[in-house]
Amino acid sequence: MAFMTVLLVFLAAFSVWAYFHTDPPGVPLRSRLLYNGAVLAVAAAAAIAVGATLYADAIVVKAGQAGLPTYLSVMAGCTVFLIALALGGVMRNFFVFPEGKRAVVSPRKPAG
């Protein structure tokens, strides 16, 4: 169980890093920051809601065992966070800020 938790933490960290490094170019910074903050807030709220709901249900069913329900609720919450973050990224890049609405950005020249 510990290995899966560590693996999920690294996957979540990589997903957050990838989410911010795939920001669409040519979008105003304020709009991009507002959207990214909203996606992170919704993803975190959904993760907490799912984790808390599953934990409450599991504790009622097996009141004497708190370890496994805690682990499973954390894993489910992190999975929901990852799915919400991925959906937010897809929506950001293809529907909220499509290529047709972005400003033209000239490519950078390599240093040399």
C-alpha cells in the first residue's frame, strides 16, 4: 500500500507540473491564471468530497477497521483529482482557449 501511495504522489506531482507546462501560448496571463486556479480548486474540492464520502461510508460498514478505508479514500480522492485536472487541461487547450482565439506568438530563436 505504501508503494502505491508513493506512486500516486509522484503521478500527481507530475500531472500538476505537466498541467502548468502545457499552458496555451498567446492567452492573456490573467485569464490563464483565473482558469488554472478554478480548475485546481474544483479538482481539490472534488477529491476531498469523494474521499470524505467514501471514508464515511466505509467507516460505517466496518467501524473497527480505520486503516484500509483511509487508504482507499485517499487513493480514490487522488484519482478524482488527476481525472479532474486532465479534463480541465483538455477543456482549457481545446474549448476555453482554442487556437483560433489565441494571439499569434513568434517562436523563440535558440540561444547560440
